[in-house]
Amino acid sequence: MHQLTYGDVKAAADRVAGRVRPVVLAPADPGEVRADRPGEPGKVWLALEFMQHTGSFKARGAQNFVQAHREAGTLPAAGVTIASGGNAGLACAWAAQQQGVTATVFLPTTAPAVKVARLRGFGADVRLVGAEYADALAACEDFAATTGALASHAYDHPLIAAGAGTLLEEIVQQVPDLDTVVVAVGGGGLFAGVATAARHHGVRVVAVEPENCRALNAAIGAGRPVDVTVDSVAADALGARRVSRMAVHAAQRADVHSVLVPDSEIVRARQALWDQRRIAVEHAAATALAALTAPQQGGYRPGPGEKVAVVLCGANTDPGDLTRPADQG
């Protein structure tokens, strides 16, 4: 296993510079997060990464992955391939289009037509195979083996994780004395990259997971990746049954605080972002914010004067459930 280093993140930052959108930071309003500790309140910023190309941080890792292979002369004529109908698939298709190669994306036949259309909009060759994700993944692996296409991964690859880590580099450039970064964790690609960069800068990482999607939390307790059950409103993006080894390694080396939040608080945080800012994010993005809005026993409270950035990582969501009758007047 490749152990992710800060050098990997720095190299990724050089590769993606000018190819991804720099993250925008917005100060949180008083009342958007809980402040239960006495003393001068800390400063909290929302990192609006959902404004990234393809609507999520995944564009960073995909761009770094494709660009690194382009530089090394290892980007095959057959292009890249991935099995994902979510943010990773979109990012892979976008990055491949940017480099002028084909992305062949495998999905189960049950994939929503809107996802297929979005992927094709990025120039992807979409192939529908089988009724389950496992069928699409097997077909993707066969395709890579027979055509020589470069197989990508949603999160468990050092180039993907290093690309995600460039987000923290940009945040620190804007807030040089940042104390803490708060990120949601699924398979661990964003976490591994951010935690690796955070360790270099002396920044604490608050790793937030839904109570019933706790792959990293369980792995930290066991000292290794373990399988967990997946049952959460945020499972579409954070539903990895097992976190990557890179993520576990990063958690063991960096200053990491693992937090679990209930689905009810995730839903509430997501709704609050819409009500207060007209921001429609995925439940996964709201999971990070929920750590600062959840009751004390289940959340994270910044200390007096602590400077915190909360990553709102993606916005590929159906906003229909956010519109209340009062909004329609």
C-alpha cells in the first residue's frame, strides 16, 4: 500500500492548479453553529466546495489522477474507466473530457436516467450492465483487462486522495492560522488527503460520519479497516462498508477527532443551509456541518478563539425535499 505523503498532496496541487475551481470560504453566522463553551467564541468558515466542477470535491482527485498519468505517458488510448453513477463517475468523465480521452463508465441497468444523461453530457461512454453495482464493477474490471483502459477508483487510490487533499492547501492559504478542519467521511479519500495535508500544517481534523455509516470510526477502534453496516440518509455518498487503508493510516498519524452524528441532525443541518442561505447540498455535505450543530454529547464544539473550516463537499442532490410550502408563495 502506498502511504500518502504531504509531497503527494503538493504535487497534486501543482497539477490541478488552474484546472479546478479554488474553494470559496464564507464566514458562518452566529447561530449557525453551537457554541457551548465559555470564553471568546471561535471563528467558523464554510468551505463551499460544492461549487467545484461536477458539483463535488471529487473533481480534484479525478483531475490529479488523469493528469498524473498524462504526464507519465501512461494514459492509454483506451482512456479511463470506472464503475460509479455518483460523484466519482461524474468527476472521472469530466477529467477525461478535459484531457481529450474517453471515460467508459459502467452502471447497473437500474441507474436513474438523469445520472446517465449527466455522464453522457461530459462525453462519457455509459454502459449499463446487470441489476446491481457489483455487476457493473465486474464488467468495468473486465473492460480494463481486455482493452487496456486505465481503471479509476472512487476513493481508494493515492492520486485520488492526494487530489482531494489540495482542498486543505487552499483553505490554509486563506486562513493561515487555521486550527481545525471538519470533513465528512465515506470511503476515506477526502479524509486521507485532507488529514495528510493537515498533519503538515498542524491542523486538527474532525472526521464526521453518520451514526450508522461509521467505517472510519470502527476502523480507528479496531486499528484496521473493518466491515460495517450501512444505514443512513447520507448513505448514497457516505455508504462505504469499509474505509481505505490509507484513511486508517492517516487517522493514526494526524490529530484526528472522530465524531458520529444522527440522521436527524444531518437532515436538520441540510435544511438550515437551505432556509438560511439558499444552499442545497447533499446529505453528505450537511453531515460535516451537523458535527457543529448536534447536541454536545454527539458533536464537536470549537474552543474559545478556535478557527474552524467546515467542508461542504458536494451538491449533487435532489432539492425537492428542501422546498417547504412557505417557500412557494
